[in-house]
Amino acid sequence: MKTIDRILQSIKRDGSVTAKQLAEEFGMTTMGARQHLQGLEEAGIVSFHDVKVKVGRPTRHWSLTLKGHEQFADRHSELTIQMIDVVESLFGSDGLAKVAAEREHRTFIQYQKALAACGDLHSKLQKLTEIREEEGYMAELEQTDEGFLLSENHCPICRAATRCPALCQSELNVFQKLLGEHCHIERTEHIIEGQRRCAYRIVSRG
């Protein structure tokens, strides 16, 4: 993978980075990282904001622009949108809802089998994170004071979900079914609402 692509991957996953952070991550000079970032800025792919610090000059943080996020294309997005349009045209909104429900059911069965050997909530979430990472969601799991935070820094079905919001709801439904009634799961950030990632707060009810 080219250095530029690795830099974009890092910014996509972390949301905002400094040239120093990139230099340390990829074994280059800070000046070299800054040159890459400036080239991406000229292409309209990244932008920056300065954060004041107690001592010295402000720290420059770089993040993706809308054009930058578009570099991470949805998988087969155009074909998927066409299929959604065809289903709705032939079978109406009820038919489209049935398709979304069937996809939800199949996804649940697939994930349920993958999590069958997991004995506790943490192991289930670790396995779920691995699956979502493999599917292109750039997923990460973090343990918090309240429970867990599952973050997905990319959505490979974003355009389809924008066209058919039931797809987003079905993913939340699948997570809830997998984790059971003893867990509360809430989506706290949502890509299709303009936020940089989807994030799920997960709390055990005991």
C-alpha cells in the first residue's frame, strides 16, 4: 500500500491526526508527513484546524474532507442502489421492507454462528468487532467506565443505507439480538447523519 493510502487509512480511522503522529506511525520525518498532508490538502482531500496549547505554537490537526471520505468507496454501491430501486418499483415499499428484514435475519444467523463459542459479553464484542473489520467497517472496540464502545469508522453500505434507512436499523437490531436482553445498546454517532463514524454504546444490565 502506498504511503498516501496508509496516511488516509490512519486519518479515516482516527478522525484527526497531527504530522508528528503520522511520522511516528510510519517511520518518516515530520517534514515528510507534513508534505504529504499539504499535497492532500491541495487536492481537497484533507483540511486542518489548529489547537492552542499552553506553550508554543498551536498544534495542527488534519482530518478528511467530504471528498476525502469519498475516497473510501461503498462496495458495489451503484449496483446496490439500482437493485433497491428495482425491488421498490416491482414490489413496493412493503416488498423492500421484506428484503431488508430477510437480510437482517440472514446476517443475524451468520453472526450468531460466529459468536457461538463466546462465553461472555467482552468475547462476543471482540468477535463481532473482528467480523465487522473483515467486512470493511474499520471497526474498533473500546472498554469504557460504563461498558463498551464499538466504533465503525467506515460504512461500506453507506449509500445503500441512505437510500434505504431500514438497513441501518436492521444492523442495530442484529446487534441487540446477538447481545441479548441483558445488554442495552445505543447508537451514539451515525455516519449518514453527517458524523464521521458510527458508534455504539453497550452497557450490561447485569
